Amino acid sequence: MIPEEYVKLVEDIKYGRIYSSTETVIHGLEALRNLVLRGGNREAILSFAELAEKLVEVRPTSALLKNSIREMALSLLEAYRSGGIEAAREAVSEAYEKLRERMERSLETAAAIAAKRIEDGNVVLTNSYSVFIKKTFEKALSDGKDFNVYVTESRPGSEGLNFAETISRMGLPVTLIVDSATRYFMKKIDKVFLASEAVAANGAVINKVGTSLIALAANEARVRVFIVTSTLKFSPETILGEYVELAEADPNLILPPEKREAWGSRVKAKAPLFDVTPPEYIDAIITERGLIAPQVVVMLIREIYGWPPRVAKIEEELRELKKVARG
């Protein structure tokens, strides 16, 4: 059973209530680490596996979440087998710190590269709420760049409102627009900067719903689209033909319970959280390894994970963890 204190975290992650995908993963990893540090012997390992399974289940879109949990679970499993619970606690803490450090390093490096693409006088457009885009703008400002930002409201969660407020406090001139007006305003835009939830082997980008429409409008207007992300968000499973499952938000965000009750079954509500942007609508993907074309993603995945990819399925790894804990 998942401890009661983590039930709300699972719900928040499921429905995208934590705005940044990177911050979402950090919250999840902190909870997993704390379960092992505070729990008993077998119970701590079993609780880790159960919470990890639930996190992957409710946020299947996040490659960063899967990759990070896979790495942490493998360290935990090897340490528990060789040295018991104390070794496992040390291993999970070390894995958490290493992952946090890699995330921070990739964020700083990718943002520094992306900031070089912003020029004085540019008007740039973004959506949702991303620590990668925020850091890109911070670095561009620190380099003395003078630029304006358009932000879409980013329904159904409206994360764009919070992002607009956040970057406006940095001193940036910000214009908030409704999602449906993206094409209308694209003629004013010089460059588009977007983040990612996952990047598939073919260079397709999974990100907040509406991203694909922004990229489509930019492609039509010949406006360059840059994805700022980390190789930790590359999905090795997709190189073997697996699909990235797209999560949905709480339908109450667009259809309040009172309306649902009044209308009955006559009206259904769907609130997808993410969509897929084809690689042909993306000019470059910027990571800690530099600026690359979407077509190069498959080569980087092969370089990182080998060929065939030396990656255990996260579900199998967690089942093995439970098996070992139960003796």
C-alpha cells in the first residue's frame, strides 16, 4: 500500500498539478528516496516498488520519470542484494543526488546554448511552464539581451498564466494570449522556444497539448522552433517501436461537476495533457550535448544506451525488486 501522505502527490502528478515536468520528477524521486530512508526492511523496498509503479502508471508520458526511476531502482536492487537495507538506503540516496546533479547540469548547459539563439529585439513565443525555458530566458537576460515574450495560456491546466507571471517578475515584457490565437499572433514572432515531456527516437517531441499546433503555425510562417530539453528525457523504448502513452487531465477542468450533472451523458469531456509534434516541424533540439537536428536523436539514444539498447523495462525491474524484497 502507498502511504497516505503520498496519495496526494500521486494525484497531483497524474493531473499535472505540478507545473514543470522536471519538478514533477524531482518530487517523485524525493518521495521514493524518503520511503526507503524512513521505512523498515522489506516494507521500505516494497513501498518503493509500489509507489514507483503508481508514478509510472499515472505519468506514462514522462521519459525523465521512467529513466530516473529505472536508474534509482537498479541501484537499490543491487545494493539490497549485496548489503541489505542499510546498503540500499545509502545507494538510493546516492542515486537521488546523482540524478539531481545531472538534471541541474543539463538544465544549465542546455539553457546556456539556447540563450545564444535569442537576439536583441526578438519576439519569442512559448507555452506551458518549463524550468528549461525559464532558465533560457534568465541566461539571455544576464547576457544583456533585450527581447519580448508571448506566452499561451496553455489550457486545460492554464500553466501559461503562472509562467507569464514568473518571467514578468524577471523584468521581461510579457504578452499572454489564448491558445486559439497562436496562428493569429505568429506573424509577430521571431522564434519559438518549447520544452518537452519526452523525445522519441524519430525526433518527435511530446509536450503540453497545443505544442503541435504552435509548431504547425510556426512552420507555416517560417518561424524557427527550438526544443530545449535534456537527454534524460529521450525515450529509449521508442527505438524498439514502443509508443509513448499520452496522459489526460481531470475532465472537471473543462466541464465542472455541476454542468456534468445537469447535462448527464449528453456531453462528454476530454482534457488531454500532451500531444506529439512531428520532427519536420522542429528546427533543432537543444540539450546538454549541444544543438542537434531531430533526425540525430536516434543516434544519441544508440550512443547512450547501446545497440540493442541495454535498458530493462521499468515494469520488469520493479517486479524483480518486489520479488527480492519478499525473499
